[in-house]
Amino acid sequence: MKKKQVLIFWFVVCSILMGYSQSKENSKMTILKNGFIFDDKFDSKKGSIVIDGEKIKDILYTEDLTKYPGADVIDITGKYVMPGLIDSHVHLATVPDLNREKNNKYMQDQLSKMIYAGITSVRDMTGNAIILADYKRASTLNQLPAPSIFYAAQFGGAAYFDSMRKYSKDKSDTPWEQTITEKTDMKIAIAEAKGAGVTGIKIYSDLTQDLIKKIVKEAKLQGLQCWSHAAVFPATPTDIANAKVNSMSHAFDIPYDFTTEKMNRSKRPDIDEKKLDKLLLLMKTNNVILDATNYIGNNNKLYVGMKVTKRAHELGVKVSAGTDWPYLFEKDHVVPLFKEIKILTNDCGFTNKDALISVTVVGAESIGVEDRGVIAIGKRADFYITNSDPSKAIENLQDGFMTIKSGITYTENKI
Ligand SMILES: [Zn+2]
């Protein structure tokens, strides 16, 4: 191309890009008119929400909407608007189907099930990062009905990966599944994980407190979250809380803290109430969120998790709502997240409002993001709108009217 042609080419490209950004600026606004809007304490007030693109532009507690002439209006009179729900523990692609078409269908079906149930963000607690990255991108670009996806790299000791890969042909590490030893260059390990698109490290199994501390330090330096199992061995839940991870998963594994004997991985000791309080208060001080996952716990008869969660809540530990359970195989078709929330209110002493805070405000904190989880000007336009009030009866979460993610509406009733 000659110099003149090059200049004309770039002029055309720039014009297209400028036109694109201008059309984005002039994008039509949408008003959710006259609904009951929940604040971060889950008290509601009648008002309207102005959405501009993927963000909340304004919240009006007046009937006068003339400030935004020409905006599209969705009448939600008598309906209830909360922030989009967040499942803090899913596994979308942990054992992907080897058949590509089947796997794509499975991914799309579960993501669709989630979004139509009001779930606008999920934290995936380790799986195949190539598949997760592909779907994260597709969700970000709103190419399919899906929540925003955040995912982790799995860090564990040699013994853990040896047993995991016993029957697998490929026994090598990947950036999202790494064997960590004293010899690991942590800077490189974390950087590789980051390169796989993760936003957190999942501390999984067979690691010492020393190694966990090194992981946490480097992960935080490189801007990643640290999410740990409670049952890591030899590190105890107290060791993990002391290492200041961001969240600890599985309330039913917390009792592994209450023994001085060599720990038995298959048998949980009885609760020692004094030691439990000490650990929970340490979690509270170090701002470690309890990712309780009681639905999977109860399905495996690990009812002790509910006792732990109840006490954690009484002492002021933040509890997120995570299911750790597949979404497509529930015989009653109720989404697992609603069951997780119901356990919080039925068995763990949570008020309806407390449980709703867990699945929104604490959910966002468990992912480590500040742009969602509450309804406020400047936050993402992620909402779940119900026909009836979930703060009065938690079952009303199943009475969905509409999900909005990134300002895009999903109304097809697929629940
Ligand atoms: Zn899990």
C-alpha cells in the first residue's frame, strides 16, 4: 500500500471506531419503573432504576421520570428488584465431556439455567481453564445467556496430584492445576495461573501452612484472590485462617481443627465449642469469608456444617452462598442455590434478609469484585426481579419475573 492509501485506510478505520463509540454514548437508556428496590440491608423502597448500557445510571425515588425522556420503560409496579444473585461455589467444567458437542450443550444448558434463575455471577472453584476462559469471554460479550464467570487455579501438594492423576494418561501440570512444593518458584506459578485467566488461587490439598502463606503473599502481590479448602492437610483450618486467605470452603470440614492427633481425612472429630469459637473469631478478625456449601454437605449427610454455619453467623463471620452442586440434575427442578439459601434460613439462624445479603453482597466480596452485589449508581446493571417479596418469604425467590445482566433482559421462564 502506498502512503496515501495507508492514510485513507486509517481514516476509514478511525471513522468507524468513532462512530461506534458515539453510538455507544447515545445508547438508549432503560428505566425499570416503579418497583420495590432493595438496599444493601435488604430493606425496600419504591422507586425506579435508570440503566445506561451495562451500568446503573440513576435511582429515582419519585414518580417523575421526565429527566430521562425517550428511555425505554419496563413497568415493574409491585415487583421486587435485588442485585443479581451470586453462587460462590460452582464447577462448570471440572470433568468436561470428551465429546465437544455434548460438552458445549452441557455448558450452555447449565449457564442458561443459572441466568434465568437470577444468577448473574458465579465463582468457579477449579475446572478446565481453557473451557472456562471461552465461556467467560462469551458471557462477557453477551453471546449467550450466562452469568459472569470467575474461576480459579488449583494449587495442591504432590501427594494430591499423584492420586488425582493415577489413572490419567497425562500426569503433567497445567497453569490452572499446579503441584506446589518447597522448590516452586511462586512468582512464576502465580503468573502462569494468571495467564490462564484466573482471578483466584484455590488452595486445595496437601500443603503446609508455610507454603499457603507463600501462595497468599504472592497471589495478593499479583492481584489475585486466595480461596482455600478448610480441609487441606497438614495445614489446619486455623493455619489457613492465620494465612489470611479471602475465603474458606466447606463448613462441614471445619471440625478438622479440633484434634491434636494425626488427622483422619475420612472422619471428622466432634465439635469442640470453645475451639470453634476461637477459630471463627479468628476468621472474623482476618476477614475470611465462610463459603459454607451446606447443600452438598447435607446431600452427603455432613450435617455438622449447619451447626458450624449457625455459630459463624452468630459471631459475625461473613457467609457466602455456594452450592458445589450440579444444576441440571435436580429432580424437583429447583435450582441448587435456592436450596442453599433455604438451609441458611431454616437451619442456620439466618433471617431472610441475612440470607439475601449472603447471596449478593457477600457473594461479590467472595469473588473479590466491587462492581456488583448491591444496587447503587455506577454499579453493574445486574438484577433479579421477583413477583413477590423474598425478604418476607424466602421461597419467593422462585417467583422470578426477570433477570437482567449487563443491562440485558432475560425473561424466558426456564426454571
Ligand atoms: Zn468444590
